[in-house]
Amino acid sequence: MPILTDDPFLAFLIIEEKEGTIMAVYDWTGQRVRRMKRVRTASVAMLLIILMAIPAILLHYNLIQYPH
């Protein structure tokens, strides 16, 4: 039975379950997904977005000047 997770775009199906622990989770493409790998990937993506936003904000408020 499909189980909706905190990720609104993907429904996950638990295939194997042993003693209450999830052994394998498959995403909608049928590939195995490890939760920590997804969390780490999302964390790296957010970090890169924040690092790109900082200079844009500083330029917007003229706190730094772009070298011509």
C-alpha cells in the first residue's frame, strides 16, 4: 500500500518489512531510495542555494559593488 511521506511529490511503497524496521523503500520510478541519502542531497542543494543568494542580496542592496 502506498505511503505518502513528508515529500509531497513522491509516494513511497514499503516493500520489505522486518521487525518493524523498513528494509527497502522504492520511489515512484522503482529505484531503491535511502532516506539519509535524500536528506543529505537536499541539504547540499539548500546550502548551495543559500550561498548563491548571499551575493545577490548584497548586490541588490548595494552593500557590495560588482567590478566593472
